[in-house]
Amino acid sequence: MTEPGGRSAGSPPAGLVAAVAVLLALPVVALLWVSSYNQDEPRLGGVPFFYWYQFLWVFLAAACTTVAYRLVIGHERRRRALRRDGVVADPGNAGSHGNGGAR
């Protein structure tokens, strides 16, 4: 079933999709933009910036991926809980609870 905005029922809100896309694209863009970190200084424990910057992104990319995953899974859990409780509405549509908005 398709909603008026062209989205299918139960699809994640556009804001969530945008946030997840930014979180997943950030490490890719940061590491593909080599000229931003192609330098020797500052050194960290004698290691040139070029190397420790890339190594730092291993952990930052894992953090970004974890946050994106939790956002998606959180939305999915809310959607399933609403469906289980007999509410068919998308959790991204505030106030639309399938019963005229009354609780």
C-alpha cells in the first residue's frame, strides 16, 4: 500500500533515512578526501598524521555504523510494536494511531 507522499506503508521516515545516509557516508567521504589528511604533521607518538588519522577512522566508522544500525533497528521495533498492538500506522506519522488520534 502506498501513502500520498509516494512512500510505502511502514517505510522509514525521510529524516531517518537522511540521518542514516549521512552517518554511513561520513567515513567514506572522510577517507576518500585524501588531500585533507595527506600530511606528516601533527605526529602522534611519532606516527605521522596520515597514518593515525586513517586508523582513527576505523573506530569512528564503527561508531557511525553502530549509531545508524541502532536508528534503523529502533524504528523497526517501534513499527512492529505498533503493528502488534493493532495500530497499523507508521511511527513516523505522529498522531496517526489508527483510531482517530484518540488514545
